[in-house]
Amino acid sequence: MVQVSMTGMSRLSHCRSRSPAALLRAAERRPSALQCGPARLRASHRYVSGSAVHRGHSSVDPDEINHFAKTSAAWWDPHGEYKALHQLNPARLEFIVSAVKGNVYTPKGLDGLHALDVGCGGGLLCEPLARLGCEVVGVDATAESIEVARLHAREDPEVEKRVTYVNTTVDELVESRGTSFDLVVASEVVEHVTNVQQFVQDCASAVRPGGLLVMSTLNRTALSYTLGIVLAEGVLGLAPPGTHTYSKFVTPDELREAMHQAGLHVDETRGMQYSPLSKRWSLADSTEMNYIMSAVRPPGEHGN
């Protein structure tokens, strides 16, 4: 069990009594000036090539791993290659907090919730979830990203106590841990895998009975291609060129069916829209561009 100081517990208890908006403001923290260049990354090529991504039925695409390895040093630069994810954080956190409060069977809200962030990258979601009281495991198949996440977490002792980072894939983690998480999040990941159904099944298998799976991704539409690839990658620089492949985009109906096949009950789907003026994302009704979906494993049921 993670030990938290009385000061930390007092702060988290205060957060639980506040509104969702106040909770999110408390969780947010400006990215540091931490420079995670190649000299600070201790991971080697063998650590990636020898990992779980090439074994068994993993849905991870090795080409995607190589792509993110090349840009991993930029994770915590709010103006760098991952600035779109920094801008997306408030919207996806708002959805997650609301979904947890409405569905997860726990008397303490987010405090003490066991959460898994699949494809955690540099820890952009893990850290705010930890500040909201969760005990977080972040997994990513890219060793360089995991090293960046660990280095950044050391800047906040309370975060470091609550987050554990592991260089692995979700299917490998499921084999060793089983269905032990109250909350599983895979945000902006499913559009990078080779087998959507298998990936959703693996994520769902990590959800305990009564627990929640949250996924966000891009819809496969003409609008998502124009804005998500042509404009975001080619013009605005919101993501590195080559980050997305249109044929890998997943429609809400496809993701909903995959969750159903994995034994989950889909609870809510919301769209996410970007404002060029505020440079931030917000939840919306339209799912034509980006969307986020939550699904529950019914109490008494276990993963396949």
C-alpha cells in the first residue's frame, strides 16, 4: 500500500469536497523545464526490441514504438511535439472524473482508486490522476517514454509515491496481475494498435468487476483526416508528422462493439472539440472529430 503523508491526505480530502472543475484545477500542474535529452535516457535499444511487443498476441505495432521512441524527450514540453496532449488533458480529465463518480463502486471516490494508464507515454495523465488521489500504474511499450515519465515524477514526491511506471504492454501486464484495477484508461492509444478488438479485450481484462474502462481516440471521418492529419500534423504542428494513420482511426460504433465483445457495458460517449482561440479542448456533443468513451464491467463478472 502506498504511504501518503498527513499533509497529502488533508489536501486530497479537501479536493474530494470540491466541484469537478475545482478538482481538475487542483490536479493540473505546469510542466517543468525538465530536459530529458538522450544523455538522460538510460534505456537501450535492446530494452525495446527485447520487450513484450514482439511476443505472443500483442496488438502493439513496432513501427509505432520506434516513432514514439524518437520523440520521447519532448513529452513534458507544452510547446513541443506533444502540445496537443497537454491541451487535451483538461477535457479528458473532466470526463474521467465524472465517469468515476458515476460508476465505480468505491466509497472514497478517486482517493485510493487503483488506476492503470495504458500507453502512458511520459506520464501526462498519470501525474494528475495521482494528484486526485489515485494509485496509478503507467505502462508503455516504449522504454524511452517510461524513463522520461520516471524522471519527471521525481520532481513531486507525492506523485512519485503514487505512480509506478512499467515498460511493458497491457497483455503482458494482464498475464501477471489479472483483473485488479478500478479504472483503466487508454487515451489516444487505440488508433496506434494493429488489432483493435484484441487491444480492447486486453484492456478490459485488467478491469475488476464494477470497474471502469475509458478510451479516447479519433473518429474515422473526412473531418478527422483534414483536421487531425493534414492540419494538425502538416500545418499547425500540434503533432509530429507521421503520428497518425487514417486507416487506423476507429469509429464510435466500432469501439462500442469491441467493448461489448469484451464483456463491458458502454456507459457514455462524448465528443471533444478544439478551440484555436483558447488552444484547449472541451467536451462536446459531436463525435465527428475526437471522442471519449466509458464502459463498465458489471459487478460479479470477470475478464475473459
